[in-house]
Amino acid sequence: MNYWLMKSEPDCYSIDDLAANSPAMWEGCRNYTVRNYFRDTMQVGDLAFFYNSNCDIPGIIGVMEIVSEAYPDPTQFDPSSNYFDEKSPKENPRWVLRDVSFREKFLRTISLAELRTVPHLADMHVLRKGQRLSVMPVTPDEWEIINQMSGIRA
DNA sequence: GCCAACGTTGGC
DNA sequence: GCCAACGTTGGC
């Protein structure tokens, strides 16, 4: 099984939205590396951190589970969607997604700034300069450390 | 709002 | 296949 970190802008889609309506489609990823993770690497039962990006306190806010295989993202065919991709062939869809289910919301955000203070997390993808992927792998060690941090209540 | 980083596009 | 231009991400 694998661990992941998946970003969302909470103003657009928050972990409370997921908790209120779960499982849900993790739609709108339009990056080939992410597409390949969804299609090839993820497995049903994998766990993922829910990461808040582009907000007051960027960081990890909870946990969700991957609960479906990859299948075509319907928004790529919807002209009214922000994620519409007119170049995606219907017979060979360019973009796929996974269904995710809410698992846990942390009592506080484990902020990016806090993650940077942990020596054992120095190699985390999300901490690398210039990284912009919205879905990225997390190692089992990193997963364990962050879960322990989430249990240290502020 | 700025801007560094980097993925994507498209002309050649 | 190269690479310049462009667009997007996302922290700050």
C-alpha cells in the first residue's frame, strides 16, 4: 500500500466538504505526472493526507482513503466546467481520477512551516523548492511522523 | 500582488 | 527533437 499527499484549495474544496459528502471524485487534475499516479501507481486502500494550499495556513489538515480504481474524469468533457479539455478524445480520455473517502480531520493544521522544522521530513516532496504537483507520494516514515504530530494537540 | 519554478505548447 | 514563450502553481 502507498501513502500520498493531495492538495486542494480549501476555498474551492475543503476537507469539510469531503466529510459532508463522501466518497467524492477527486476531479480536475490536469498534469501528466499526477494522471500517471492516478492511473498506474495508486491502489484502492491507499491513504492520503488532505493538504490545504493557497490559503492562510497551508498544510496538512486530515486523512482520506483512495476507494476506487482510476476512471475518466467527467469534467474534461463538460464545456461548462473549469476543467473542460476540448482536446481530450472521448474514445481515449486524457484525464482520470479516483474516488476518495473522508477518514479523519486533524484538530489543527500541521502547517508547512511546522513540517519544515522536522529534520526527518527534510526530503519530503512537498517541502522541495518549486514543487507544484498537486498529488505526490509520501514515504511510510513520513506518514508515521506526521501522524504522530497530528496527535500532539496544540 | 509578486514572482520563482516548472510543465506545456507549438514553431521550426 | 529543440527550445522560447507562455501559463499555472502556490508560498510569501
